[in-house]
Amino acid sequence: MIKIQEKHPADISEQLSKLEPKERNLSFLILPSKVKSEVFTYFDPDIQQDIAKSLGDKEFAEVLNQMNPDDRTSLFENFPDQIIKKSINLLNDQEKDTALNLIGYPKNSIARLMTPYYIQASPDWTIGKVLARIKKYGKNAETLTYIYIVDENNKLIDDLKIGQLLIAENDTQIKDLLDYSFISIPATLPLEESFEIFEKYDRSALPIITENGTLVGIVTFDDILDKIKERDTEDIQKFGGTEGLDLSYTKTPWVELVRKRAGWLIILFLGEMLTASAMGYFDDEIEKAVVLALFVPLIISSGGNSGSQAASLIIRAMALQELKLKDWWYVMKKEIFSGLMLGLILGVIGFIRILIWQKIGFFDYGIYWFSVAITVSISLIFIVLWGTLSGSLIPFILRRAGLDPATASAPFVATLVDVTGLIIYFTIAAIFLSGKLL
């Protein structure tokens, strides 16, 4: 039978999380020292805070001092200021310097994810000396995939795959293996731009350097993956017409859920009130030609749907760095043709629908049924085109204003197109039905 401390830390945290708080905290306390710090990183933030409060200073200091610096920095980001202050004071001098150094970098920079635990070597060392160092310190390193080569000033000059060392002779000097070609990330580079570098070069870990090239740490792909997940989750929530949740849905209190969602709902509701105002403005036209009102839901939903589609495509392309601000005109030209074709398809379907209903006697649109069909068809073409252009342009406008393009949510685009779509519809109706129904 496998003992709990022999399981993977993620499995242990999952098992303990299912226990009652008192039993969970006690079970955590009796775990082996090294296992405790590893398990602690896998708990949800609220459980981490609860355990931190339940532990004595000695026990909590033991957990913090044995945690990986990048995990500890992520932990501090979720802690209240009071607990952060207490936590930093519990660290030993070396770990305290490391923690304060990491926290001092901008919040959205790649340096906040780095760890100083890696293997570095000098170019004049032999392979044998590097392997001996790996055996001595390798168990504390975040990864052994790469060995980082630095000069006498600790400036990064190259990195070597561990495989290159293993197949070389022990008396070979490191400098004989160097090609001085390596990939690194500036410490202050924003996370979003760092994601692109990891993706481009397909690396499991990358070195972090200062402006003058000094090696200060490494970041592994698993840490990047966690941040990508957080970013994508927030974008999806925003795109649904709500603020991003700080915790998971199951951990967020209903009061917080209401607060996060109410703001956008109010804005969208006020926007939809303009739709009612637009309907009221065309009250005379509707009274004279009631048949026009039958197609209002069809018209505005088609425009909203096309706008939501375009916004989804553009926002995702921006997130993947496929589109930049300078590409707005390229997108507009592409979406003009797309919008026209999509509108034409729906317009033809709308015309055929009215034609069939009229001919089989399912509904009588009157003697001017052909003009009504033309009005609906042409309205669909222009409204779908307008929805497509709006949905694709709004993300660029938001990005230019320094805002998150994900806030160009589907409900927001749909509401905008609803109001303007009615104006387009009744304007076209006035052109084709003037002197007939109007």
C-alpha cells in the first residue's frame, strides 16, 4: 500500500483538500519537511492562506524556505499584504534576498516567474568538473535540460544541452563546445511577449538576463503554461460579458459573481434601451407597414451574430500575435469581402423564404411582397457587413486605447449592431417601400 507521502505532491494536495479544515491542517503538519513545501504549492490560494494562519512561525518558515523561489513569488501574489510581510520575515537571509529581488520586478514581467536554481559553468571548466557539480547541486535545480555558461562577470555567453555533455570526454573543456548562439529573455519583458518567445523556439526552459546580459535566473515552460491558462481563462470570461474572476467559479462567492457580472449587464441593458428608442423613432413606419416588424428579430440577430464571429476571430488572432495594430487595414479589406459574401448568402436565403411563404400561401405579405423581400435581403447584406466590420474593428480600437481587446465581448458587439442595425433596416425600407406601404 502506497503511503500518502510517497504520492505525487499534486495528488497529496488533492487528497488533503477534500478533508475538513482541522483534519487537513493537521495532516499537512505531519508530512515530511521537504514534501510539505512541494504539496503547499498545489493548494488553492484560500487553502494556502488558511494553512499559513494555522501553522506556527517555525513550521511556516520551514515550508517557505524550502519552496522554489518562483512558486513562492506566485504565492505572495495571492497573499494579503499582512501575510506577505510575515512570510518574508520568516525567510532566512539568502531566501529573503531572493524573494525581495523577485518581487521587485514589475508585476507583469517574466522575471516574476524565474528561479535562481539552475546549473551554470565557466567556459574553462572541463566536462568532468561540470558533471561533478551537477551531481552535487543538481537535485536543487529546477531543470537539468540545459547548462548555462557565463563569463567572469556572470554574463551569459551560451547554453549547452545536457546531452552534449554526456557524450563528450571528461577532459574536454566547455569552451570547445560553445557556438555562442543562444536564446534569452530580458528580465523586464512583459509576460505576453515572453509567451511568444517560448512558443517560437519550443524550449522547456529559457534563461533570464538583465539589460547588460547578466544571468539572473531561468523560467521553465510549466510556469509559463500556468500563466497562459490564467490569461486565456480571463479572456474567455471577459468575452462572455463579465469581468475576469480572481478565483475559480466554484470558489467565487455568489456576491462576487453578481458584482463581476452586474457592471456589464447594466451597460448592455442601457445599450439595448437605445434599441427600444430606435423602434420608437420608426413608430410611424411600423404602424403603416406592420410587416416590417416581423423581420426585426431576424435582422438584428444576423448583424449581432456576424459581429460576434468577427470579434472572436480577431481577438484570438491578436492573442496569438498573428495580428498587430498596423494590420487593421488588412483586416478591414478582408472583412469587407467576407461581410459582403456572408450578407449576400443570408440575403438570398431571406428572399427565398419570403418568396416560398408567399407562393404557398403560408403567409400573405400583401401586393408589395416583392418590395418587402428586396428590403429584407438588401438590409441583411448591409447589416451583416456592418456587423462584421464593427466586430473586427472594435478590438483594434481598444488595443490602440491601451485596453484589453477581450472586452470587445460578444454581447457588447451584438448590442451595438442591434441599435445601428435597426437604423439601417428602416432606412432601406424607406427607400424601397416609399409610396407603397410607407
